Amino acid sequence: MGGCFSKPKPVEVKIEVVIPEKERSKEEMSPNGKASPLIYKVNGTARHYHLEEHPIASNPYHNPKDVVEASVCHVKDLENGQMREVDLGCGKALLIKESGEFHAVGHKCPHYGAPLVKGVLSKGRVRCPWHGACFNISTGDIEDFPGLDSLPRFQVKIEKEKVYIRASKQALQTQRRTKMMAKCISLSNYNLSSTNVLIIGAGAAGLVCAETLRQEGFSDRIVMCTMDRHLPYDRPKLSKSMDSHPEQIALRPKEFFRTYDIEVLTEMQVAAVDIKNKTAVFKDGFKMEYNKLLIATGSTPKALSCKGKEVENVFNIRTPEDANRVVKLATSKNVVIVGASFLGMEVAAYLADRAHSVSLVELEEVPFKKFFGEKVGRAVMKMFESNRVKFYMQTEVSEMREQEGKLKEVVLKSGKVLRADVCVVGVGAVPATGFLKQSGINIDSKGFVVVNKMMQTNIPGVFAAGDAVTFPLALRNNKKVNIPHWQMAHMHGRIAALNMLAHGMEISTVPYLWTAMFGKSIRYAGHGEGFDDVVIQGDLDELKFVAFYTKSDEVVAVASMNYDPIVSKVTEVLSAGRTIRKRDVELFVRHGKTGDMSWLTGKGS
């Protein structure tokens, strides 16, 4: 059996952890009705895990040499609702004034390092201009995703009309803070065949679920299992930064999982779930009992059905190894990409200046037409064509031809024959839920797990999250939707964890995604499915625009390129439950940046 901790040395480590009183009382969360796990055994043999303790100091200023204090401005230098990046000599902080009070936090988003001073400040939180993560300005805590870490919070004091910030030098340099987490109450003699929380899948949803449980003081056993050979990693980078190695895109280092007692079983596939006996059955016959279950298995790429589809050097990109292999094979060679999906387009952009040629085959007339609309899709297509990507639209692959077992040509139904040394297939995905068909867990006609606003399935104690689910989207009057976005998977995992702990938390986040191509990013927020019109401000030819997607008289989504932080601003409006009317954005477009923008500030009707 593979796994991060699957073959540990027989060393026993005992660590005492002080757990909040409310956590001690949650006996119903333990498989044996007690606060601490059983002494578990498999085949009569005790299993021990060597877990390292890395204590976290509760006082960030315990070392005086690590502290810096500086005067950063006069109290009148900032108006309410303003932010300023200030330099403390050994690092920067974000100074914020809201409702007459000053706050200071890290100035960079911990996700990808975006400057938060260019973000959106609204009602006690700042939203990242790049990918929409949100942080509480009083605590620094992350409140919306993507990303795992919070911002460091710094002390602010006012003396003689001057604003001073006192900060840890280390925090100024790292610009991130991992929230305090509990550990297991007892670490001795675990039985591999029983756990309190079992998480099937180790993507963003699964990892955030595990971390949230620990952050909330949950001190019992957590096991994550994954078919992957790696610990959780930043999957969007597989198509955006294809030559990244697993350790470069890991979401957390191995030591993190050891520190917080989150066990990860790698290369382990669940074949069935027995809900009556609360047991997961693995492909190799191993069984594991659980008390609470999270299904976060994501999706499986669709395969081509053409002749020769099994030929060598045809790839679905699922792992870092796949991405690395494609880059190596594509260098100075001929590449064919099937499908103008986000993955297909990002791969084409990444390989354009590395390969001899890049050809992209797509059934639709324009890339992203259903998602971004025809006008934006054509502007993106033009950008690709100017970077040597050749499109073959409104056609499909009929055959993959090989020479000596390796791909040589791709034949299209139009009759065109393309030279190809490597092919990447990106024609969509299906939910990885086949193992649940006989489980009794509610699955819809497309294979998605159906959950409510608390990420609960129809089976008590069984939750689901991420790309494999449909859930009620508050933004669209609780319509059941599937949204396979990285940000949404994070929030699903958090909501599931909180409701495992009976918090009664409902999901209400606004979907937010991004794509990166040729050094440019398109940001998108909302849910535009079924839009009937697109209102565009800016210049599509210059790739500097914002597009508002409307349905009847209501804006349901927004996309932009080189127009930050408009998407984050719209997200804040939608998050507050306010409606943006089509006539408001039409007036804004008609008068340009001088037009009425009260609909973005909430000051209008």
C-alpha cells in the first residue's frame, strides 16, 4: 500500500495537545464514542506513526530582535476607505483606514503574491485583484479563496497624530500566516482500518477540509487518500506552468502533514463505499471504517473515440509527470491539441514558443464561445494566431496515425492531415464517481454527486465537494450547478468541514476563475450559463476590456483582461447580495470611465 505515511518506522511519539473545551465535548465525532481514538491494530500488529512536532509561538513578538517599529504616515494622510503600501525598512505592510480605524496586514496575497493595495476594500475585508481571495482586515484571516494561508496582522498605534506599525521582521518577509491548528489528542497505536474522518481525494477541496477541521480544534484522526503519487499540489499550474516539478507546486510540504497529523495515503483507489457499515473498500481489498466521509474525487478527462487513440505520445494532462513529458516531447516538434478548452488553450499558449508548430482542433466555431461569448472568443483567438498557433475549427479528429508505434499524424474529419509528434487531448471531463453507483449516495444523470448548501449528500455523515458535485448556487437563486473552479473547490472543502462539526454553515460564495495565456490573464466571476447578451467596455483588439454577461436585465457574470480590479469589484457587489442591472453597465459603457459607477460602490439604488 502506497502512501505518505504508509510505511513508517516503528517509533512512538506522544504529544499532549490542549484542545478547546467545545472540542472535548464532541464525542459523537469519535468512532468509538470517546474523544481519543482506539488503539488500532491491523492483522494483530500495532502500527505507529512518527510525527514531528513543530510548536508555533502564540506571541509573534517573542524575540525582540525580530521586531521592527516605524512611523509610516500622519493620521490625516489616509481617508476612510483608503489603503496604502508602507515600507518599514525591512519589509512592507498594507495600511488600511476604515470607519475611522487603522489596520495593518501583509501587503501581498499569499496565493500568488498579488499587490493587495490594488485590490478592493469593502466592509472589513480586502479582496485580491488577481484571483479574488478575501482577507479580514482586523485579523488577516482568509475568508474567501483561492489560497491556503492568511495574512500576517501587525500592531498599529497612534501617537501625536502619527501612525506607527509594529511588526515581526519574519512576517514582513514571508507575507503569509498559517492559522493555528489542533493536533491529534493521541498518536499511539493507530489501526489503519478505522478513522474518524476519511477524505477521498487530495485536491483543493480535500486539503482545505482537513485544514479547516484542524483549525476548528478537531483533534481526532483524519485520513486523506488519493490515486495520485504526490501530496496535494497546485493542479491549475499543470497547464499554465508545464515544466514545474511536483515539489515546486506542492500546496503544503510533507512536514506540514506530519505536524498537524493529517495522514495521506497515496496511490490508493477507493473501489466502493458501504454506507450501511460506514466503510470504504479500496481496489486492493483494504477496508477502512469512517465516521464522517468527504467525497472529493474530482473529474476524469474524456478520451477520444477515434481510430488509433491508444497510440504512444497522446496525452491527457493529469499529473506533473504528464505535463513534464509533454514539454520534453514537444520541444522543437509538431504539437496537435484537441479541444479549445481552458486546458487546451493554456497548453497551446505554453508550447507556442517551444514547439516547431502548434495546431489546435476544435468542434466549435470560436474558442470559449459558450463561456466568454463570440466577441471575446474571437479576440482571444486572434491573440493565439499572432503567436503562431494554427486553428482548425468546426472539425474533429477521425484518426491518429503512427509510425513505429509513435504518433506521426492526426487526420481530421475535414480531410486535413496534420503532422504530429505529440498530441494533448482537452475535450472536457466527467465526474470521477463511478465507484459510488451502487452506494445509495444520490448521483444525478451526468454522474455528479448531489449536495445541499452545506455540502451534505442524502446520506447522513457523507459530504461531497469540488468538481464532482452539483450544489445550489445562491447567486442564481439556488439553481443546482456544477462549477469546476479551483476557488470553488477550496470553499466547498471549508463548508463541508464546518458542517462535519455541526456549524450549520451554508455556501454563498461567488464563483471566481482565471486563465493565463501569453503573459496575459482573463479574470472571470459569477455564473454566466445561459447569458443572452454581452456588454463590452474597452478595446478587444488591444486586449484591454471588461465584458458584462447579462440574462434579461441582470448581470450574471463579468470577465476582464487588463482591467483590474473590476472583476473583484463586481464580485464584492454580488457577494453582498446586490443586483447589477444591465442598464447600469450600459450607461457605464456609454460614458466610459467617467460614467456613473454607483452600482459598483453600493451607493446607487
